[in-house]
Amino acid sequence: MGNFFAGLAIALSAFLPGPVMAPLTEPANRFWQKNTLDALASLARDHERLAARLPLPEPIENAGNTEGQYGIFPTVLADLDQGKDDFPRPITEPRGLHWPGLLRLITRVEKLGVITENACEKPSEPGNRCIDSFLEFHRKLLEVSDAARNLLHWSRVLPGTEAAHETLRTLLDDLRTGKLARDPNAEDWRSLREKFRARRTTKWDFLPPRAKGTILLPIRTDIPSSAFRKEIENALALHWNLSPWARARKLSFEIRWEIIPPSTLLLKDPRMSPEKLDAHLASFLNDRLAITTGAPLHFVRRNVLALGPHPIRSRTLAHEIGHLLGFADCYVRVLSRGGLLGQVVWEWDNPFFPDELMCDDRAGVARNLVWE
């Protein structure tokens, strides 16, 4: 039933005018958020119950927990591709994330859970796909729980960006329709392009003012795994040192690690409250960069990269390292009032540098960064 009403809300929002729908945003958002998180929690309980009685090949991380599973460093997945250099890509429509849409995805995962339950009634029979089906169910549940974390996080930190959303929509529509011509020689075009370039907005005294030669990165971490630190070094080497931007400048980065004991906050309370997480991150001095765990999702605050409970791809890790270096995101994420949909988090591609690492953590390459 929830899936039906979610679909109805999505359909109505496509036809009713924004001014009519805007006053409905707050009550609709509370309604959809509660129903979606309740459905996710129920699904997570089914997952946990099923996992407890299966002969799984190895332990798996907890799923469906929108507060995060803290104190566990993620496994970094190998991602040794350099990406396809088929840019510039065409301007795309923004990606919207809202509670009714997420509820519909959860309903699909529920169906996969039923299929898994049926397949696992007699898991020892030849040809039974119980374990494969469960691992797929597990992966999909991680995806929707991760989306819920993101929606909760960005709904808290993005209020007041509605005007930016409308301005950007107008700009991209003008680019798409040709009203704003793509003329590299036009002064207004060059000026607009510069505003979208990835640049350092935070500069540290322990990093040089100019990017040249070998730059030593002093990083403090309480992650004990040497294998994990090696993955960080590999991400830095592959997506930064071998990038067109670094090669053109004859530049490379090298990490100098300082290993410290794990935080007592993490050891005593692996599922930290937001207040305890704030205290944990604040405990890292700003005399060097830092990498730790304990976050509900991967993000950088000041000089600290806080890792969440889910696996992180090598290129995404390199994107987060870019934030440690001081670079800001050059895609645009805004919050809008979606009426019956509640709050909608929109993410827009950078129309001028869609292939830049700091604009796209899935396929971007460091090319046009501004260090100075």
C-alpha cells in the first residue's frame, strides 16, 4: 500500500504547480520519512534473522542501519581503471532523491527478500541459489540504507539552497536549448566557466602554496590496518599522481603516516551519537590531515576524512582525499521543496567540467584543478 501512495505522490508532483505544492512539503516530508525508515528497519530485521541461520562464507556488515555502524573501517574495493575519456558528456538531468522514491526502492528489495526466503528454505538442495540470492538481497539493502543515510544527512545541512536550485536549473536549460551559446571566445562564457572550475577553498599551512615537485602529506590515523592504508596510498597514486593534471605539473603526492591508538569514544560506543561523533572529529588537531572512522557516510570535516561503514571505491576515496587537500566539490547539490514528495535533494553535474574528479567521484579524472 505504501508503494501505491508513494507512486501516486510522485505522479501528482509531476503535474501540480510548485507554488500549490510547496506548503505541503513539511508535513509530507515527516510522513514519508517515518514510513520509509520504518519499512527499512523492518527489512533490516528480516535480513538479520535470515543471516543468522545461513552458512555464510564470511561475516557481513550490518545493513539497514541509518545511524551507521561505527568503529569498523570499510573494505576499499579495487578500482584500477582510469575511466573512459569520452568527455565532454552532454548535460544531464539532475538526480533527485526523496523519501517516496526511496520507499518504492525498499518495496522492490522486500520482494527480493521474499525470493531469498523461499530459496533458503532448503539451502542444502543441489542447485539451490540461497547464498547467491541472499548476498544480492544484502547488497541491495546496503544500497537503500546508504541512500537513507544520505537523504537524512543532506536534508539537515542543505536548507536555504532552493534559490540556487532554481538559478542552476535556468542556467542548464539555457545551455541545453542553446539560449546560452557555448562560445569559448565569449567573455561571459569564459567567466561563467571559471566559476565552475574545481579549486581549493581550504589551504593548510603544512601544504605548499604552489603545486610542484613531491608534496608530502602528513596524515594521522587511528585505523590499525596496514592493508587499508595501502589502499589509500594506491588511490592517491592512481587517481592523483597519474592524473593528467599532476603529470602536466610534474607533481606527485606522498603520504607520511602517523599511527595513533583508536579513540576511546569509538571503543566504548561504536555507534556514536552525532554529538559524540562531533567530539571524536574535534579531537584531531589541525596540524596535519587525518583519517578515521565512525561516520554514517563518508565525508570530510575540516582536516579529517571520516569514513562510513560501507565499502568505498578507489576513485571515490581519491575524491575524498581531494577534499583533504582543500578542494571543494564542483558538482552542485541543493535542497528543494517537493510538495507531496517532501524535501528533494538534487544533484547536478557540472556543465563545464563533468569529467573532473572533484565533480564526479564515479568516473572523473583530475584535469583542470586550481591549486593556487
